[in-house]
Amino acid sequence: MFKSIISSKKYWISVGSLGLVFVVLFSIIEHLMQYQGLAFETFLDAKIKNGLWVRYMLSRIVGGLVYGMILGYYFELRKRKSNKR
């Protein structure tokens, strides 16, 4: 069942959408908690101008991908199990 889920096109679409939603929400919440509000100049100085943008983007991409893969697999497995009954 694992191989059939991983090779499904619906699974990868859900991975992408769940990952994107995770990245956006996580980034907004982290920004608000770290800078106590909207501080775009401080954010740009800390993340972009100091050369940490590669690490920042890579962490978001990997985090979103892992989150999307786990939840996408869970939802697809649950859907397939409920269809068998």
C-alpha cells in the first residue's frame, strides 16, 4: 500500500498544497513571535542581508516537504481504508 500511495499523483498534489500552507503559516507565526509584530526591515537584516537566506529557505522547503509528506500519507491511507469497508 505504501508504494501505491507514494506513486499516486493525488498524494503529491496534497503534499505540495499541505507543505505550502505549512510554510506560510509557520513563517507568519514565527515572524510574529520572534519580532513581536511586523518588522520587515529587522527580518531582512537578520535573514537576508547576513547571508542566512539559503539556510532560511532550505529549512522552509524541507520542513514543508516533510510535513506535507507525513500528513498527505496519513490522509491518503485513511481515505483508502475507509473506501475498503
